[in-house]
Amino acid sequence: MATERISDKRISLLADVAEMYYIEGKDQSDIALELGVTRSMISRMLTEARNHGIVEIKVVRPIRSNHDLEEAIMAKFGIESVFVVSLEDTKPEKMLITLGRAAAEVLKKQIRADLKIGVAWGTAVSATVDAVQVMSEPSIKVVQLVGAQGARNVEYDGHALVQRLAEKLGGEGYYINAPYLCQTAEIAQSMRDTRGIKETIDMGKEIQVALLGIGTTETEYSSYYLSGLLSEDEIEVFRKYGVVGDIASNYFNLDGSPFYDDFLNRMIAIKLEDLKRVPVRIGIAGGSIKVNAIIGALNSKLVNYLVTDSFTARLITQ
């Protein structure tokens, strides 16, 4: 984008030309005739308008779903709703953006007055929040479900995600101003009993929709490990006992059975029984590395809505 200063009069002219071309649908020759200039000048003015940010071009690629794979997953796991995005490009960054757009569409269908939405954290949830359209619904409450990560990956942290989603929806955010992982179980319990934190935790028990990532215990892709919250030894303990993934820090094995350990008492997050009572639990995940985690999540019944991609879906249904 050009940064040189141009006059207000020039800006107004460029905006007029852009509106005639992009909004009114006039061709460049007609605009040139109306303004008494050449067609090539109109072409250059349209380019200038783009360079100065007067015109912004947004490409919205249609999201295609694979109904056969959706039905196969619903039949195999007895899940309520599945959105399988048809992908041609499996590059992680493009996959994540597409999954986010699809999950935002699923969330949009749930939006209504007085809705309480719970938000976990992670890259998939962040991509979904990015794709949510701005609206104004002041009665909506957005509730943090997992404590703060800390200094790393602030963009994907629960506090930041709640703030961004609440701003987009025009609602109110409820925050857990406490770390995800405490030094001892006693400190964690003391945090949970603190008035402001308890208010958010109690609000989390009333949510009607939960926006959830599906984590893995594979160290190179584990958000908890990569963010420094869990050590490699702690992740290895999970793997030793067959743990394949988690949803909002509720860990499970491949068959969906929950994993319990005293270590989990140090965490501040929505409890398993409270999460399972949420009517709409949207799990968002894709990629071959997440296959076992997604299967475990579906078997656990912690999610009853799944958003994934066609490549991952084929692996899940094999």
C-alpha cells in the first residue's frame, strides 16, 4: 500500500471512480466518458485506489462439505452433527483457516439472544474466532473455560480469545484470571474459590455452546508442551497410560475413557461432568497427527459437533 500523502480532493475522486466501477458496475470506458478522461487513466486510478487502501479486495472461497464422510462419521461414532470440509490443499496454515471458517458457520447457527458461549484455547479456536462475523448482540456472554497459558502464544490464550469473540459478537466476556497450571493442588483450589474466578467457573456451568479445540499428546504438536506449560516428562506420563488427547484439559484414551491423576488437580479448567452437560460442544481439529485424538474425543462424547477436513475424516473412518 502506498504511503505518500495525497490530497483529500484526489482521495474523493478515486473513491468516486471506485464506486462507479465496483459498486455501480459501470465499465471503464463509460466512466472515462463521464469524467472526460481516457480509459487508461481510469485503469490507473483504480490501481491507485487499491494502493491507497480506498479499495480492499476480499476473496471468499466457498466452503464445500463432504456429505458421505459426514454420514460415515455420524454412523460410526453416533455423533449429532459433523461438518467435513472438502480440501484440496493440506498445508497446515490453509487447513486451519478453512476449518476456522467452517466452525464459524456452525457457531453462527447457534447465535441468539442471551446465549452463553464457553471458549477453550488453541490455534483451531483462534482460527474460528478470526472467521466469526462482527455483529451486535449485547446479551451474549462469552466465558473462558481454561486458565491462562502465561507469557507465550498470547494470541491463542483463552483470555485473548474470549476478549476477541466478545468484541466481535458485541457481548460481554467472563475471564479466568488465574494460570492454567498451578504449583500445587491447594493453590489451584484456592484460586477456584477466589470470588472473581469462581464467578467465571460457575458461569461455565451454564453455557449452552462450547467452542473447543482437540489437543494431542504428541509432543511436537501438543499446545501444552509447546507453550511450556507441561514438560516432556509430564507428557510422557500421559502417553504411558494411553492418553491420546484432551478437550479443555479433560484427558482421554483412544476408547474415550477419561484419564484421572492427582496431577490434574493442579489445573484450572472446566470439569468433565460440567462439559458433558453443555448442549452443543463443537470440537474443531484436523490433520493426520490429530486422528487418534479426534477418535478418542468422539468416543468420549466430550464433543457432539465435529468440524474437520476430508483428509482427516477418511483416516477417522478407516
